[in-house]
Amino acid sequence: MRWTRSLINTLREEPQEAEIASHKLMLRAGLIRRLGGGLYTFLPLGLRALRKVERIIREEMNRAGALEILMPALQPAELWEQSGRLETMGPGMFRLRDRGDRTMVLGPTHEEVVTDLAAREINSYRQLPCTLYQIQTKFRDEIRPRFGLMRAKEFIMKDAYSFDVSLDAADVSYQAMYDAYVRIFARCGLKTRPVEADTGDIGGNWSHEFMVMAEAGEDAIILCDSCAYAANQERAERRPAESAPAPSAPTPPLEEVATPDTRTIEAVAAFLGCPASQLVKTIICVVDGKPVAVLVDGDRELNLPKLRRALGARSVELADDEVIVKATGAPVGFAGPAGLTIPVYADQALRGATDRVSGANRADTHVRHLDLERDAKIAAYHDLVVVDAGDGCPRCRGTLGVKRGIEVGHVFKLGTKYTQAFGARFLSEQGGAAETMVMGCYGIGVTRTLQAVIEQSRDDDGIIWPVSVAPYVVALLLLDPRDAAVCETVRQLEAELEARGLDVLVDDRDERPGVKFKDADLIGAPFRVVAGSKALARGCVEIRSRGARASELVPVGEAVEWLEQHYREALQALNG
């Protein structure tokens, strides 16, 4: 491809709309252009890279035995009502009405559609296991689209769904997809870390996220310094604290203390002259439509996904002011566990807690000397807080730390949540009553993966593409477009390299060499070949690998072999 025949418009200045390095580079290198909030057009250069990511995904999905299909993006809302997710998805789902006044949705995911398909098309154990996948556009009405393709309203996703005869068989399918993901991301040149994760609105009882470690990542990842334990912060556990010694004397009776206009933990601690850790934070939540109280140490944060999992709830949210007043009899900021009539749950670290401070369920009032076993009715203790750096590892005696990550893939064990709802049943080998299929779900953010590659592989000059997903493997710079010998050399090199399967971009613009050098680094082709009259007079071209400090003078007759060898070696390193 000749630069003058393509649509590659590079930018010298950093775009004001971009916040992170990869987003800036995608705009500057002419890969994408913004249409609106969370909406981007792929230009030719970006689309070439995207298609290469898709090709790798298809190859590994097919290798794992998955079958490609294509499902509609526009879906009847009735399917989501049948699964129970129409309301839980909330305002993040795009909804519309057709001319028959039927409610439709733009699919944020396809569990409902594919399970309905499986219920219609699979009826015997002979058809199982079966894994179906697609690469398709998804839609989510993000509150705050940001970071380019990382959090967009419209994006491309690979989603796959496995159907099996039993939980054990489903575990085999899960592992096959897990292994395929390891290969996919390695082939894309990404260093990823699988971590235990929360299943969220999709459901199921177990999942792993594939994380690209990056400071720009929106997810907090908890890692142990001594073992392989790794989990998303929503899922992460901590080692229970050592039991505190029993108090030598009984805790004094509850004592009310006037605390005017002290609604926060920080304000109460400062007013009473005690550390925040001595306070018991009482948080009123609504669990499946009913209020409950949740207790955590004053210096810790409640983890709502943990609470949902601990209580086996479908939905958990923080209560509004009206619910808080009705449940506690006090305004926000003065709730406490003593005397509550709603269920009370406490973090495991509070087991045996004595001589604490909490709200008194009365305006402008707190209590001292709270003894949880004596003064509160605790329904159960669970691990309910957000894990912080310095907490103990739940798997060993190590210490946990926190890093940032970008989620590029997620695999779920769904069980029978959807197959039961849609009547996806099969006749077993033993005969008798039909049995419910066991399901798994596996997603890759294709557009997000592309940007994650750039976030991880770049320098101050631009993108450093892995050879597997580079839009063009070779940037061939024609420095003297009026020199016939140089032009002929470039033409021959272009033809021979393309014949050997190496994508070539010839920079044939009438621009200064410095401009061409900067643009070649910016768009990030793995190999830069400079053809100019000075080097050609010596029978050579200059070749530099992207990211290398110096170029090599390579004889023209050996240049194609040199490039093909280094390309194959780099590709083999990615493929393992």
C-alpha cells in the first residue's frame, strides 16, 4: 500500500479529548476518529489492526472446537424479561420501540439470545458438548464514556457460550476456553494475568478476568507477594485477622454522647478523639428489595459484590435517605446496630468486637462502649470489606498489594441460570426425563484488546506493534521519489515482501525525511526500511526494528531475507 493512496492523517499535537497514552496514540497515528461520546470510527490503519486481532481470536476459537455463528444485535425485550435481567441491567441498556410498539433492546451481551437458540436447536446428549461464538458489535449506555475504546457505548466483542451435559463436563469446556484465551492474548503480544473475579449481573458462581497490568487500568487487582493468588478487588478475599484477646473486664454499659453535626467517620473520630478503626460503620443497604444493616470497621469500605455473594442475593444497593430514616429512626450519619429490628450482618473482623463507637440511631448522637455480642443481634459474619494493600493473603502467610489493570477477557461458569429460565433441556444417554444443560460464557473485548496492546507496547515516539497485529509489518520509506533507481528498488522490495506475506506500507509522500521518520515511529510498524540514494550508492538499504536504537545497513539483495527471517522469528516468539 502506498501512503498517498491511503487515508493516514497523523497528528503532531496531543488531542485534548484523550486522557491516557493509548487513546492519544490511536488518534495521533490516525487509527480512529471520534464521532461522539463513546463512539469511534475506525480508519483504514486501525481497521487493519482490528481485523488481525479478530483473525487470531477466530483461529484459537476454531482450534478449541467452537462454532462461529452471528446473532442479531437487536433483541426482543421479552427475552430479557424471561431471564429476569431486563430491570437489573438498568439504564445501561439501550431500549427502543418498533413500529408495532414492542420494546426492543440493543444487545449489551447475548446470553438470552444464545440460550433461546440452544433450547430450540439442541435436544440430545449426542449434540453436546457444544460451544458457539460470534464476533459482533455490542451496545452499552455508559454514564461516562472515557479512555477511547476502553469504555465506549458501541464496541466489538467476541462472546462464546458452552453447553454441556453436567457440571464436570462444563469444567472441561471452561478450561478449554481459559487455555484458548491464554494463547489469544499471547499471540496478540499482550502480557496478561488471569485473576479471580466477581460474576456481576451475568451470574454464575465462578469466573476469571484476564488483566493487562497498566497504570491506566480502571480495575484494582489484588496480588500476593508470596504466592500466585490474584483477584479483582470486587472478588478479593483477605486472611482473617488474629483473634483479639478476651477483655479482662466486662465492657461498660452503652453511653450516649452528643455529637452535633458529625455525620462522617472522620468527623466523629476527630470529635471524640479516637481512631477511625475504633468506630463501627453501620451501612443500610437494600437487598432484594428489603433493608438490612451491614457493619464494618470505621476505616474500611464495604464491598457490595461480596455482600451480594454472601447473602445469595440477586440485587444489592445502598439505601436512600428515606429508607435509612425508616429503618433507623435517625437521619443519615447516625445509624448504629443497637436496637435495630432489621437483619444485621457484620464483617468477620468485627467478631468479638468490644468497647467500640457507633451511631445511636438518634440525630446528633453516638454511643460509646458498644459490645457487638451484647448490644446487637448479628445474623451472620462474612468477609464484607474491600481488600486493601497490606492485608493478609487468604492462601498463604503473604501480604497483599494493589495494582491497576485493564480487563480484556472474562470467562464465567454460569451453571443453569439461563438454561433453566429458557427450558434448554436435552435427552440424556440414560433416557428418562429431560435434563437441563450446564452453561459457560466467555467474552473478549476485541476493540479494547487492540487499545490494550498499544497501552502496553509504546514509547515516547509512538506505537510499538507486535508483528502479529501490526497494520503493516514493514514501513518502506522512499526518501528520493525523483530518483528512478531508488523508486525501482522500492517497487521491487515492496513486491517481493508482499509475495512473502509481509504487509508493506510505502511512504511515497513528497515530505522531508524527518517527517517520514517521525510518522513511521508514530504508527509503529515493526520494521522500518529506508531507501535513499546515499545508501543505495553502496548497494544497501537501512533497516531498523521498531524500538531499536540504531539501524543496520543491509545489502539490497539480502533485505527481503533479513526482514522475513526477523518477522518469522518475532511471530514464532508470540505463538510460543
